[in-house]
Amino acid sequence: MSRLPNVGGDDNEWGVILNDYLSVSLNSDGTLKTASLPASSLTSSGIVELATTAEAITGTDAVRAVTPAGLSAANAYKADLSHTHSGADITSGSISASYLPASSAAASGIVELATVAETLIGTDTVRAVTPAGVDAALVVGSGPITLIDAATVETDASLSNYFRVGITASRTLGAPTNPTDGQRILWEITAVSGNKVITPAIGTSGSFKFGSDFTVIPMILSGTTTFIGAVYRSSTARWHIISVGSGH
């Protein structure tokens, strides 16, 4: 183990012992040996190796120091914090809608698609209509739709505001599906081959509700037609029967 010469001792060996001691931290030319110095870190001072330009550009080395030349080269590969791109620069991924302008009657931009129900209501001024919405709107305006005569007569309210059916036995008029708030529907129900009774479904969400004027639909006489009118209120989730016309 290297040591300093002892005062009053080590006769004729002082030079050898001192050189051995100094060689631990010094090279033969008097420069410091880097191995004898502590390494630099995030928590302590010490010696550090300089990063090459390639290492500076890669940006993953956590133990070397960057030179001004390396920093300049790395910056050349980085975008400014505030910068712009043309649309042609975007070749993959997606852009958040919050960064895009909204469409309007005066400017191009992104637009949300309207549901079929919103299309049928016809008051929305900010959404776009889909082909399905157009088709539903055309059907609604095209006249009566003939329903299927079954034990429960089913109605899809999104298809029209006017429906007709000839019933060959007493039936239940099922709760219409896909209603919109404020929608009015007229049913044209004809009794085929004998008197028939049509009974609106009541008591469940989306079903019919009678008022004080009408509490039952009169029997439909053979060969005659009864018209039933109802309006849907989303606040009550009911089709409120507002008119009944018999004997037509």
C-alpha cells in the first residue's frame, strides 16, 4: 500500500516511497489521473466526459456533458415551442377537435352529425344531416305508412307521423318506439270483417296515456275507420291521446 516516507526513517528509500505514493493520483508527466477523481452526477461535483454531437442529437445519454456545438446541432433537429404546420405535414394520427374551427353558415370547419330524431324535429342549426336522417325525413313527409296487423300493432315513430292498419281481430296498439319530444302521430285503424277493439298500451314508460276526455277507444264497427291522435311528451315519457274520431 502506498504511503508517505517516514521522517527520520526510510533511509535511502525516500525517493522510491514518495514516487510510489504520488503515482497513485499523478501521471509520470505530473498531470492528474482521471481515475483518482470522483465522477460528476446530479447530486455531486466531479469530472465528466463530453458528449459527441451524435450523442447530443440522440438525447438519451444521462452521464455526459453537451458542448455548445452539440447543443446547436441538437436544436437544429427540434421544433420551436411555438410553430405551425401545413395540413400536408400531417400524415398519421388524429387531431383533437378542440384545435379545429367549428363549421358555420359563414365558415368551413368541423361539424357534428345530427341524429335521426334531431333531423325529424328540424330545429337544429349547428349539426349536419346524414343520409339516414334524410331518408327518415323523406319518409315522414311521404304520407301514411301501413303497419303490420298483429296481436300488438307496432309503430316506429321515426318513420312517419301518419300510420294506418286494417285489423282482422281485436288488437293492442303498442307503445311507439323512437319518439321525439312534441311529436304528433295520427293512426288510421280500420276494422276488417267484423267489429274490432283497439286497446292502446298504457302504464309503462313510452306508452299511451288517456286524459279526462278519452278513457277508452270505442269499438270500431266492421268496415269503418277510427282515427287516433296522440302527442309525445318527453317530460312524462308518454304518448298523450288528444283525439279519437270514430265511424269514418
